[in-house]
Amino acid sequence: MITCVVHYTIDPAQIEAFEDFAREWMRLVAKHGGVHHGYFLPAEGASDKAEALFSFESLAAYERYRARFGNDPEFVAADSIRDISGCVVRYERTFMRPLLPTD
């Protein structure tokens, strides 16, 4: 299993657009074989940070999902939420492997 952690810098004035963007990506990850663990948004105080975590069974499975970017109409539409609203200022992806409890 590989987990992608996405660190976002967001525009706090566009939080509703970011939530729309996030809902679409949660749906698309699930539709294309991944498990989305959710988006984590600012809860208190002023903040421009958000996180997302999702997993695929392997890096190869993730790469099949990523191959749809820029081609699949649903992926293009989800990205357009970000592009039109400006809700994402920047983002960075990190790939991790989980160490889970055995009991």
C-alpha cells in the first residue's frame, strides 16, 4: 500500500470552493480504486493549511489513476474548480507507507 499525503496552501476566502474541489477528488479516488482518508481543513483561527490523505494498493495502481489527469473529463472538471476559484495557492505531494497496529 502507498499513501499520498497532499499538503495544501489554500486561500481561506475560498474555503467553500476548496470543499467542493475536495468532495470531487474524494469521489474520483474511490471511483478509480483508491481509498480516500479525507481532507483536513482549518478548524480554529486563521489558517491557510489543509491536508489530504489517500491510498492505493501500489505505486503502479496510483500511476494508473494519475494517467487520467488532463485526459479524463471528470478529472478536468474537478481541476477546473481549483483553477477557476483559485482556492489552492500551492500543493506538495509526499508518498508514504503506513505502519499500522497489528492487534
